[in-house]
Amino acid sequence: MNYIFNFSREIINWFHFHGRKKLPWQINKSIYKTWISEIMLQQTQVEVVIPYFKKFLKKFSNIKKLSKSSLNDILFIWSGLGFYNRATNIYKAAKIIKKKHNNIIPKNFKDLINLPGIGKSTAGAILSLTFNYFFPILDGNIKRVIQRFYNLNEKNYQLEKKVWKKLNKLLPIHNSGKFNQSMMDLGKIICKFKNPQCIICPLNVKCLTFIKKKFNIKKIHKTKKKIKCWFILIKYKNLFYLKKQKQKIWKNLYYFPIFYKKKKMFQWIKKKKIVLKKNKNKKIFHHFNNYTLSIKYFLTKIKKKKELIFKNKKKIWFNTKNPQKIGIPAIVKKIFLEIKKNKIKKKL
């Protein structure tokens, strides 16, 4: 009997032996868990997401609890995970689900794709991974597998369009969920960006890139743009002045007054009658996808809290010993940690 290669069969068989089946959102599977995990996994590695997912589910165990929460409640749990617009989208989507769908997450593609933060691939992932519905999905791992298997050379939009077309043809009717999970796992475990394990790949007999021994997927190393900025740290005992920001960077999170021009910073300092002490620590760098923030921060201590009075709820005194449950960026936590370390060193 001659061997006939079947793409979906080969990859699903591989998954049964080698795929990931015990991720937190795969245990006692539900549409709610799949939705939250898929949003968290956008542009973020599984290993990073797992502890945040567990913490999120502990606080918001179901859609009803989530829909009753405030944006600040969600951002507090999300703090450190990055790409905070995802948390905002979850908050907005939960409110819509409560209002329009009576706290029941839609099980159809049309309603799902209309929710904030859910696009074509995410909607397909939610439905196929939860209910085994016939929808393809496209993440970075799957895109890489298809691009290499067919040795596709197209760029950007044309490449994505072609990959979607291939996926629609490959997707099996009866095992869509397993196929999608298999493809993601194969891209993560075998068809890695660097040093792919082609020799043990279940698709290697037909993979054009492997056959031609020509890996044409090269990463373009772009020099990240560096943006300078300054933080002003105002301290009163164990309290720090933080402000809820509307800027695109870390939107709706609380952090120190930030300035991108020295002139504006000094104008603000003069207006507030603040005396600064330059921090002796080195510059702190915070990396984003397209740029890096080069941050210098200045620390000033005030003797009386009334020296800086405000009634606006968007401005608070953050207690480092008994922290309020608010969303703060990872860089702010890092600075607090450095200040604590320096304080301990001085005592020794």
C-alpha cells in the first residue's frame, strides 16, 4: 500500500504525542477562558501569560464578575503584562456582553468579531478551540509553518492573504480545533524561528523549504528608535505622587509625571516649587516593539503633604508599604524596587 501524505492527518497525529494539552486555559475548557487567554496571548509568549492568566481567573472567575469590575480592577491584575489596550478591550467587551448578550459570551462569529479587541483570527480561535467549530486561525507560529511549507516569498499583506487561502484549504471539517492547536504547537516547538527542528518535523517530506534547504525567512534587524524622557518622583514618607495618564503610552495607568522635553519639565517644577535631587542611578531603559524609552528620574522629598494638594481622583498618593490596587506599569515597579534597594544599602 502506497503512503499518501495528508497535511492535517500528519500534524494532528504529531499533536497527540507531542502537543501541549495542559495549559491553564485548556483544563476545564470554556469560551470565557479561551477568550481571556487569546487576548493575553496577542504579542506575548505563553510562558509570560500563564501566571497572569491564573491571577486574572482567580479574581474574575466568570463573565459576570468581570462585567461588574472597573477598568482599574482589570489594569491592576494586568500590571506588568504590557500592551494595556488589550485590558481596556476586555473591559469594554465585558460591558457590551452584559448589556447586549445578558452576560453570555456570543458563540457565533459575527457577534464575536464585533467585540473590542477581537479580530478575524481571535474570533476563529475562540470558536474552534472551545467548540471545534470550522474556523481557521492565524498567529505568528502558524504563519511561519505555512510560509515555510509552501516556500512563500510574498511580503506583508500579500503573504497574509495567501496564507489565509492555504489555511482555508487545509483546515479539516471534523478536527478544526485540534488542527489549529497542532499548528500553533508545531510552530512553537518544531518550526521555530531560529534553529527549526526540520529533521523531526512531521511535514518535512513535503515541506518545500526543507526540500530546497533554503530558509528564506530572514528577520530584518531594525535599529529601535530611542526616545528620551524624564520622570519626576515626589515622595512624602512612604507615599509617592502618581497620576492616571491619558497618553497613548500606558493609557489609563498610574505613573509619575512624565516629560519628553527638559524645558517643559523645568517649567512644571518651577510652577510647583519643587526642589529636585538628581538620582545617582544609571539610566533606565524600557523596551517596546518599535522603540526604546531612555528614562532618567529625579527624586524630591516633601515635608508636608499639603505642599502638593489635589482633589482630582486621577491623582493619588501611592503607598509603597500598603499599595493601592491600581494599574501601574512595570517600569514604575522597577523604580520602586531600585529605591528600596538603595535604601537598604545605605543602612548597611
